[in-house]
Amino acid sequence: MSLKKRKRITKLAEPVKEYPNLTQTQAIDIVISGKRTEGVRDRTIRDYVKMWEYFTKWLNENYEVDYVNELSAEEFRNYINYMKYDKRKYAGHKYIDGDKQAIGLAGPNRIECIARKIT
């Protein structure tokens, strides 16, 4: 009796990852409950929520996104670029005049320091 040779499998099918459809509010609630479980301070949690509110406000103004799994790296990159180069500091603040503030996170002094380190 001869043995039958089996065909060699050269490529395995990659499993398809499926993520649940979470709204922006559901997503931040899950993250915050996890951070509370980790013992993160209340001030840090408030800051996380505030930063998420800034992001979702910008997101809703610039994109039509209903669920978090619709986000890609491009949206996050665009938000970071907006914060670094386009957003006026303290815009909308009730006590600080945003029109007198610099645009972006990297002011002229910061850019000069970075340029010195590179050269």
C-alpha cells in the first residue's frame, strides 16, 4: 500500500476581525470604565472626557461618522495636523481672547528649538 500525499497548504486564510458598532458615546464610556477600574485619578478621567469632546466636535464638523469602527488613521492624522497647525489656542474660551493667541501647538519658539536640534 502506498501512502497518499497530501497537498501542502501554503497560505492560511486570515481571520476577519469584526468590531462591534459602537457610537462615540458608547466608546468613551467603555474606555472610562476601564480607566476607573485601573485606578486612574478623577482629574485624568475628566481630561480624557474633555479631549474626547474636542475630538468628536471636530469630527462631527468635518466628517460624517456614526460609529467608531468607521474611523481610520486618516481622520486621526487630520485631527493632529489641525491641532498642530490650524487651531487657534484658547478659541472659544470665555475668559481668554483667542484672537490674540498663536495658531497651532508649535509656536515660533518651539519651532526654533526643534530646528536647532536637527541642525
